Amino acid sequence: MIEAVTAEAVCKRYGAVPVLEGASLAFRRGETLALLGRNGAGKTTLVKILAAALAKDGGRVAVLGWDLDRAPEQVQHLCGYVGQDSERSAYPRLTVRENLRFFGALRGLRRRQVDARIAVLAGELGFEDRLDALFGTLSGGQKQTAIIARALLHDPPVALLDEPTKGLDPVAAARVRGFLRRQVRSGMALLLTSHILGDVDALADRVALVHGGSVPVSGTPAALLGAVGAADVVEVERASLTARARARLSALATVVRVLDADPEWMGCAIRDPVAGLASILAVLQAEGLQASFRQRAVTLQDAVLEHLSALDARVAA
């Protein structure tokens, strides 16, 4: 099966500053790939390049077999793109309907086609009552919903969405996620970036991490979780712990690794939830500490942070 989108060794510099250095990824129709990484890692730059909205300095990009360098207009037509600047993605003095009609015409759609598609998207995304409101009067979340509709107006086979649920309330975000899931099941290829890992949990078939200008880690959410090597985490309040207690907890045979991302809680990743918790409580009792603790399942956020920390350590070495 042909990949919907392929990026090979993509490079981009801003002046003397390298942002992407050999970034590669691929995903297919009927699949959602979540692109994750820290702020400034290059996620938005890579998405813009894939959408033919930003020129690359090196590498190769193909969308459904069309080479970006040879057919940029065809690539743009095949992709629905949502960037992070919703304020500038539509005309504030036009209504939502007028904006969508205008951008639909630019896509080559006839008025009847555009109006039919607007009706479908407004129903799916829940903004029927805002169609005749001026875009400039909408809330941030309502603007974001309208921009998602604009991107998918021509029913593209590929969607490239940079923080698609940014600014949406929980109900609107759930509607957007549900709509995107249905689109992917119908054969759309979806690439999204998000700092909202609930979106990733709900949508992603695979996850790719951007780090150091490349994409060194890619796999299913389950594979990334499995790399943590634990099923549960016992978190102990750091303020209640002495240095000796922290050292003893870190050395426990039942603790696979210590998760250090949270400044308020020491996370002890454990394989056996019963034996692991018992050993941690035994240390606290032996040290005479009345420490608050809580137990939870390992999350995708834990896995992503562990992978990023390991990549940091590899670069430092």
C-alpha cells in the first residue's frame, strides 16, 4: 500500500539556526499519526513543510505519490491544513458561511457543493448557530472550529492539523475528535500535533517524537507505554521525603524507574501494583514518615517524557 505522506531527511534552517535536521516519517490513509515533542522541537515547522506552506532546505516530501518539489499545488490540494494562527486564517468582517463559500470557491468547488459541505460540517462540528455570525465576533474556540471546517471543506484525503483542539471547550473538543475518528475510518490520513495527550490517546494509531531536529522514535502508543517497563506508578509527595528516603525508594527492587517530571511528586514506576506499593509503604514506615501518596496507571505522558529524557541523555553523552 502506498504511503499517504512520506518525508525523508527533511531539513530546515532559520538563518544559522537548524530546526529540522534529517526528519523522516510516513503514514497511510486510514491512520492517525501524532507528532509530539517539546516546544520548539520543530513540529510546527515540519507540518508546514508537509502542507506546502513553508519551503524546506533539503530532503524529500511526497503526498499520495506527488513530489512536493515538482507539484506543490497538487500537494496543497490533497491536504487540509490547520495551523496555529486561527485569527489570520479567515476574514473577520465576513460571516463564517461567507468565509467558507469563499475558500470553497478557491478550492474549485461550486456553490451547491460548498453549501452542501458546509451543512455537513456544521452539523458534525456543532456550529450551525454560528454560520451567519461574523468570524471576528467568534470566541477563540469557535474560530478554531470554523478553521477546522475550512481545512476539511474540500474533503481532502490528507489532513495536517497543528493543535486542532486548541481553545476548544470539552464538549466541542469531543465533537472534533469524534468527527476526525470517523473521517480516518473512511480513509483519510491524519497527522496531528497536540500538547493535549487526551487527543493523542483518543485518536493516534502511532506516535512520533520530534527531538533534536529529527524523528528518532516512532511506534504505537502501546509500544511507547511498554518501554516504561511498568504498569503502575506510586507517587509520593516530595515535600514529605528526606534525601535518605528518596534514595531508599529509588533503590527498591520493585521500583523499575523513578519518574522525575513532576516537581511535587516522586513517581515510582512499579510492575506489580501490590508488591510495589507494599515495599514503598514499608520504606516510609521505616523512615517514620507520614507522606501523602497516590497510585495510578502509567500514562502516555509518562512514556513520552521518559523517551525524551533518554534522548536528552543520549545527546549529552
